[in-house]
Amino acid sequence: MKKLISIFIFIMINNTNYAQTITGSTIKDSIKNEVKIFYAEKSELIVIQSIGLNKENLTIQLIDQNGKFIQETILYQGSTLAYFDTQAFYNGDYTVKIIGSTGTSIENVTIKKK
């Protein structure tokens, strides 16, 4: 079942028009890991993609512009993809907090729906 879901997400992301990606960034700091974060407007997902081999489990938290905790997911060791479904979210700025054993990274993502 997990493999089927992963394939579905991969297809959704690959069918996304990246010209409409609102925010993209690469984090490379105390986590010693490269992570790309972007909002896929057509599929309404905030996608967190590890570039290269993910050597540890990373806890990923989503926080709204008021500092309120929204959701949490884990990017598992050896995995390259995690996401937050944003269909029920309002337009605005959100913070993605990535927590690993060697530190924490924070990046802002803007959700702008039509």
C-alpha cells in the first residue's frame, strides 16, 4: 500500500506545472542535508524533497503564520519525499521546520490558491 501511495505522489508531482510553483528553496545548513521545499499548486501539496541520500529520520513540522502548530510528518531514512496536503488550508505564509539530530532548519512557504 505504501508503495502504491508513493507511486501516486510521484505521478502527481511529475504532472505538476512547475512554472506555477510559488516558492522553491534549497536548505543546506546544520542538518548537513540538502532539502528542496516547494508548493505544488495544482496538486495542493507542500512537498519536501531530499536531494541525495537521506541518512537519518527528519521530523518535519508545519506551522501557520500565527505560530500555531498545524501538522507533523517524518522524512524517513533512505526516503526522498514527504508532503503536506494543503487542500483545507487558507492562502498565506507557512513555516516548514525540519528537525534532525544535528540541528534544525526553518523555511517559509507561501500558499496562494486561485
